[in-house]
Amino acid sequence: MSLTNNTNTHPSTFLLLGIPGMEAIHTWISVPFCLVYLSALLGNISILIIIRTDSSLHEPMYFFLCMLSVAELIISTTAMPKILSIFWFNDREIYFEACLTQVFLIHSLCSMALGFILAMAFDRYVAICNPLRHSIILTHRVIKNMGLAIVFWGTLLFSPQPFMLQWLPYCRTNIISHTYCEFMALIKLACAETRIQRLYSLTAAFLTGGLDFILILCSYVVILYTVFRLPSKAAQLKTLGTCGSHVCVILVAYTPAFFSFLTHRFGHGVAPHVHIFVANICLLVPPMVNPMIYGIRTKRIRERFLQVLTSHKF
């Protein structure tokens, strides 16, 4: 292992094993991974183009959806090329600085994605609970400032990560049993006290996914209370229908993340490759599924997409 001595000792490179115990079928595993990545690229780019070119979709919900699509495109592109190079070419080496950059980008962008989902929940709350003031409250300037605040918060919250990892000594090994660089995977390689880093990781997780989920839950409690006070069943169903796509996005984002949290905290008997598969699902499946959800459930996006397809027929 090549070492570089600065303030602390760290390897010049790490080795990513991919999915330990399944190296023989890495090539086969790469097929669904590649399809997921291509679907995420196609879906999110299509969403961005459709919303950009269709003025009828220039509404707060779709602006936040654009922000979510951009974040998820960068998340996928940050992780997937290296994962595929491991599966296809057995190219496991990643520079120390590149590994720290990947850790920061993945965690900060995932935080931003959850923030945009929370912003979409706020949009639904205002649209249903205070519809007459929806356009007054969520102006273009407010939407822009909310987006910038989410980006700033995600960047600020996770900017200490690279420095925390940089200062740790790694004298045991430079082998990471994962498909990408992950904060806790690197912490486990350090031969030093990491209590502060672990506490920071839990705090950051609560301030992103945990706190966002609580706020989303509170908004939907108020939404449901408002909906069930409507006079007719038809009005209730129609109003709830406007939240359907967003609820599906919430489930796609939080269900695998919650399962991953449980398996890491309590599933000590779970095989390592299961942990890695779940981590990859959390990272790569939402960018693929979210555009499908809005493409299928949102009539205007669906019609616009079909219109683009039919106009390019040969």
C-alpha cells in the first residue's frame, strides 16, 4: 500500500472491492446497474426538457421537480461510472482525494434531493390548505431562494466530511468492501478514535433525512385534515390525487433508506453483499423511478412526452 505522510498517514489510493463474494458474476450484475443508470439519465433529462419547453408546467411543483432531477442526475453520475468500471474492467483503484470528493458529493446531493422533496411537500401543503394564496406565497423569487437555501444547507452540513476523513490515519488497509466511497466505510478503516465522526454522521443523518421526514409527515397530517373536511367524496379524492405522485416519490426515497438504516444498526447477521445492494438501491433507484412516477401519473408531462416521441417518428 502506497502511503503519503502529511499530518496523518493515509493511502494514496483506495481499492473498491465492488460486491465481495460475488466477483465472479460482476459482469452479469453490471447489466441491471447499467440499465438503471441509462434509464435515470433518459428519464431525468426528459423531465428537464419537457418542463423547460412547456410553459404550462412552469409551476412551483415542477420547478422543484427540476431541481430534484438535477440533483439525482449528479448523484447517479458521481457513483455509477466507477461502479461500472469495477464490474467491467476490474478497475478498483480510486485516488484518496477522489474518494473524499465522492463521499462529499453523494452525501450532500442526497441531502439536497431530500430537501427538494420537502419543498414539494410544502408546495402541496400551500396548494391544498391555502389555495387562494398559492401563487402569492410561492413566487418565482421564493422558489429560487428555497432552492438556493437547500443547496447551501446540504453543502454546509457535509463540508466537514472530507476534512474529518483527511485527518484520520489509515494504517490498517486501503481496501473498501463497497462499490463506492462511503463515509462510514472509511471510518471503519481508520486506526484512531472515531467517536466524534460517528456522532457527526448520526447528527447529519437526522438533520437531513430524519428532520425532513418529520416535517413532511407534519405537512401531510395537515393536508389530510384539510382534505377530509371537504364537503364531497369526489372533491376529497380529486384533491388527494394531486398528492399521489409526490407520495410515491417519498416512499421511493425513504423506504430503502429506512431499511438500510435498520440493517446497519440491527442486522448484524445480514450478509455484507445485502448491505451493499441496499445501499446501491438507495443511491441509484430513486433517480430512475422518480421520472417514471411523474411521467405516468402526471397527465401534462405524459402527453408532452408522447407528443415529443410521435413528432420524431421516422
